[in-house]
Amino acid sequence: MTKINFVHFKFLPMSMRVLFSMVLLVFGVGYLMAMIQVWENHAGKDGDPMLSAKDLMIAYSGNPDGTKLETALRGSMADMLPDEKRQVIFEWLHSGADEDTFTSKIDPVLQEHCVMCHSPDANPHLPNFTSPEGVAKVTARDEGMNLHTLIRVSHIHLFSITFIFFITGFIYTHAHVRPTWLKCVVLAVPFATLITDVASWYLTKVWTGFAWVVILSGALMGFSFAIMWITSMWQMWFYRVPEHIIENEGRIPCVHREN
């Protein structure tokens, strides 16, 4: 039988522990910013300021009871207009978005508050509010994220988050955690939930109940990240190493295999 060992944090060079700590600190701040971004992008789409499963259902599968413009004005764009002007737009949308009302009431609001960003010159990636044709595109039924956007966001998430958890997991392997199967589960969960998370973005378009899988996957991913982060930082700087590890010169036996 051959033992495969990892050296505990306390027996690593100081420079390596400092490197690991700085990486974890940056990842920790980055993860926090990612959670804030999720909140900013999705919370409030259902009209409630709190983030909910319905927000995710609307984000990915669309809103059968509303338009893209209404979804935006109830969510990420809610602060861009005064409440009374948002209400005028909502009433216009609910009454059928007729052209006469658009010219007399809606277009002046858009010209005053929106076209500074929603114009080809300012940002070609945003809906164009300088023409009725551009506005018409966001007064149609909200279908959620289109396939092109989902694919673009999917490959970014799959590659970038995999690297983050590979590095975080590699640092965590130097921790002393028993039983070993628990340590392996913590290492594996983020990668498994990353797959279920991204897959559920697409599946929510088929059945909105998959929005709960998105929430559960994100929660498990965050919980695993927290365990690895806290355990690694604690054992690097504050942990009292067990005697059997000291006697083994800092090596942590992890796996046994036949020669």
C-alpha cells in the first residue's frame, strides 16, 4: 500500500501561506460582488424588491403577464424613473400600447429619462428608444433570456467558475478534515452544482419549477465555497495541528492505493 500525502498548511513556507491567503481574500470579495450582481440583475422583476424564485422564472423563461419594458421597470431599471412616470408607462402597456398615447405621453418621458443611454450612439447593445420601432421591441411579451444570451453567459460561467473552484479546492486540500469522504464531498459539490445551475437556466424555459434548482444549486455552491474558505484561512493561521500530523512531519494521509 502506498500513502498519498498532502502537507498541512502549518508546514508550508510562509510565502506560500501568504500567497494562498491573498488569493482567498480576493476570491472572497469577488464572490461577494457576484452575489450583489445577481441581486441587482434579478431582484424585483416580480414587483417585490426581494429576490425570489419568481424573479428567476421571469429572468430565464419570461413573464407571461408582462412585457420586457415592464419587467425592466419593475426590476433593474426601477430607479431610473419616478414612480408616477413608471405608472403612466404601465397603464399604457396594459391598455394595449397604442400609438397615439405613445406620442403624447410616453415618448416625452423616454426622451427625458431614457434616450441618454438607450440610443445607438450611447450604447448600441441597449434597446433603441429614439424611434417607435425600437420601443416596440420591448413592448412585446417578455420571453426571458434568449438562447444566444444563455449560451454566451453559460460558457463564461463554466470556464471562469471552474478555475475559481479548482484553485480554492487545491488550497483546501492542505487542510486536515475528517472523515476524508466529507472533504471530498465539499470539493466535488461546487462542480456538480455548477452543471445543475447552468442546465437549469435552459430547463426553466421548459418548466418554471427548475428556478428552484437554480436557487438550490447556488446555495450549495456558496455553502461549499464558505466551508473551503473558512477552513483554509483558519487552519493556515489559527489552527492547532494534531499531534499525529506533527509526528508525521506535517503530512496528511489522504488516499491509499495498491502498488
